[in-house]
Amino acid sequence: MNDAVRQALDASIENVLATMFFADAVPADGELELPPGSPAARVEFYGHPSGSLALRIAPDAAREITAAFLGIEETEASEEQIGETVRELANMICGSFVSSVESQTLIQLDAPTIHAEPAPPGGACLRQLQLDSGGLEVWLEWKGGEI
């Protein structure tokens, strides 16, 4: 994947986290170690290009962004709300990314789904970030089409 695509993905992640979840993220120092069972979501997209965007986030970070997104205290965030927020985070990042790299054609996004513990496939563009209360992995995989 070329540098322009990586930069577009990084900008989309940063923008969505800052504007919708009031969170800042910095590149992770070294390899992230997310605990088993960390909330994860995937969004498939179709058109030109086609592929998927998936993410996995540390439980404490997921609770933090859920509280910020919903305007509630972290202790009030239910597991259902956290799952919905993680799916919405993936949806927003994917939508921002595909609209930044291709604005001339129609791209269809599937509804985001929760995955038990997706792992980045070989060849995916992997971004590892650190939020205040935990790590976030985002990866992008092409299934066809070029940018």
C-alpha cells in the first residue's frame, strides 16, 4: 500500500477520534499487546476500491471512547453500548477513509459487525495507536481495485 493511502488512513483515524470521540491517539511505541477478548469490529466496502477495515481496541479505551461519544460517565457504559460504539468507530473511520481516497464513484459500506478477535491478514495496512487508556489497532485490506 502506498504512502498516500497510509496517510489518508492515519488522517481518517485521527479526525474521527478527535471530532466524534474527543480522543487523541499517538503511534504506539513498539508492538501493541491487546488483551484477549478486546472489542473488535469490521466493515466491508465495495466499489472502486473494495476491501475491509477492521479494528481492535483495549477494553479500557473502548469504555473511555463510549463514555465520551455518549456523554456519560465511564462507569455508566454498558457492554452493549461499548459494542455499538466500537462498531460505529469502525464505520466512521471506514467512511472517512473511502470518501477521502475516492470521491468520484459510489462506494457501498456494509453494516459494521463485531468480531470475536480478528487478526490483521498478511498484506494489510496495520496502524497501531495509543489512546489515553489503551491501545487501538486499525487495519485496511484491499480485495480489489486500485487507488
